[in-house]
Amino acid sequence: MERYPRITALASAFPPNHYSQEEILAIVQERSAGSTHELARLFAASGVAQRQSGVDLASYYSRPRTTAERMATYDAVGYRLGYEALAAALPGNSATAVTDLFVVSCTGYSAPGLDIMLARDLGMAPTVRRTCIGHMGCFGALVGLRQAAAAMRAYPRHRTFRQATAVLLSVELCSLHFQPTDDLEALTSFALFGDAAAALVLSCATDAAGPEIVEVASMADFAAADQMSWTITDQGFVMGLSPRVPVTLRRNARAAVASLLAPHNLHVSDIDHWIIHPGGPSILEAMQRSLELSATQMELSWQVLRDHGNCSSATVLLIMEELLRSGQAQSGEWGVMMAFGPGLTLEMCLLRL
């Protein structure tokens, strides 16, 4: 029987600044050029109750911030969050055994980057193979998972791939990109996004235990490529999010999932657990209708959205962590992870728990 890479550890980290949705609304209303009524409506409809931020929102945005200032903050805060998540996923001296490190983020850039600094300070070997995956949006962690599994299979032939240990880290600081605006698409993002980091470890060792990465697949609707965007400006990154996104995802979701499941003779009804990125309430509702899922199957996606907001690429890993922590998943059951982003892309992973 073919042996697949397994997720042997998974850990998350959150910044110390915690806000209720009402507190963030008050801060945004004070600084935004948008309609107070429109902002209140968007925040109330977001499905978010609380979020975490890498900065003190009131003091950080007491004056306008340039992109350079935001990137300097990203360097410092992203490092701390990434270190915390990786240290929790790699207890003891296990960092020395890491052969491949993948760092995913779409909210900041630096060089030397988090991959170098964290590998150095956690004690990874100088030979660790590092890869940065950037600007892919909310589906970036699944691209990282796909590439990590592929790297393990491409391990040098003179050594067995069972010796490979790949680590994936997602760090997202969405709160660094607030700016006053009256644009409804941008205002929607202010109502949804939070900050978080999550890290997982993959192993093919014979004694490895945890969910198996069985299959990965991707589908993009190129005709809808302009429905999501993430543009770098002098005052931070600007999110573009068309109200057409849920319609596009609903139109494509079932065929995309079928392409993931067909090689294993599986159908939607065979999947016990759904780890679906909560891009927002309308997206979760569209996915539930398209795939004909139950409220119970969608519960963890709604829970993470409520408790943390949309943390971009880290979010599916947060949902996966909640699933494993909950005890709901039984050995041998099937799961599907899905996330969405610019493209308009659906990135998917089939898991055997």
C-alpha cells in the first residue's frame, strides 16, 4: 500500500491584541472615509465576533502608515508569531531533523525573510531547503502543503524519503493594511480579516501518525480572475473582493471537488469532514449549497470565522487544528480542505484521517 505524507503536528499562534467586532468597528469608523451606516451593516453581517491583531489598532493607526512602515512591522511581529507557532509544532530538538521549510504569507515581504531567520533561530540545519510562497492569498497554505508533499517525494535518491521532514508555516498580518476609504470592497475586508500564524509538520516515517495527504488538486476560473485582487500601494496592500465571488465559487465548486475525489473513486457523500476556508458568510453559504453539506459539516468553518475572523492562508490550518482537537475525526475517515483566492482559484486537498 502506498504511504502518504502525514501531518504529525499542528500548532497555531495569535498576537496579543484581542478585539471584539464592536471595538474594531469603532476604531474603523473613527478613521474611515466610508459611511458610518454602511460600515455598521458590513460588520454586523460579517459572522465575526472577535479578532486578533498584530498591532494596537488605535495607536498604530493614529497617523497614516506607509507600506515601508507596515513591512517593518511585519518583519518584527511576523517573526514573533512564526517562532511561536513553529516552536509549538517542533518540540525539543526536532528542528534539527527538518529537511524542508515552506513559509506562506501574502501580507508582507522581507529579505532575508522569515524562512532564514526562523530556520536559524530554531536550530534547523544549514542544509534545510527553504521555499517562500507569497501573494497567493487565502489558498496559499494549501499550495504550501502541495509543494511540501511533492518535495518529500523528490527527496534525494541516495536517501529514503521516509527520512524527510517537511514543515509548513503560514503567517498572516492582515491588520497591517487598514486605510481610510469609501470603497465597499475594501470596507468588506476590514470587517472580516484577522491575524494568525499556524505551522504543521509532515513526515513519511514508518511510525508517523496523523492525517494523510492523499491527493491535491487546483481549479481556476480564469474568466473571473478579476473578482479577487491584492494590490500593493504606497499606503499598504488593498483588497479587491467582488460580490460575484460566491456566485463563481458556487458554480465551480462541485466540479472542482469531483476532480479531487474521482482518482480515488470517492464522491461528496463519502467525505466526513469539510475544512472550508471562511472567506465570509456568503462564501460559506454558497459552498454549503453547492456541495449539499449539513450545518454540522460546516460548523468548524463558522466557528473559526466567529472567533478569529478570516486570517487569510492560515485559516484552513486553524480549522484543521480545531477538528483534530475536537475529537470528532475518527481514524480512516475522509476529509477535504478547500480555500479560495485570486485566479479565481479553488485549491483542495484530500485527507485520510
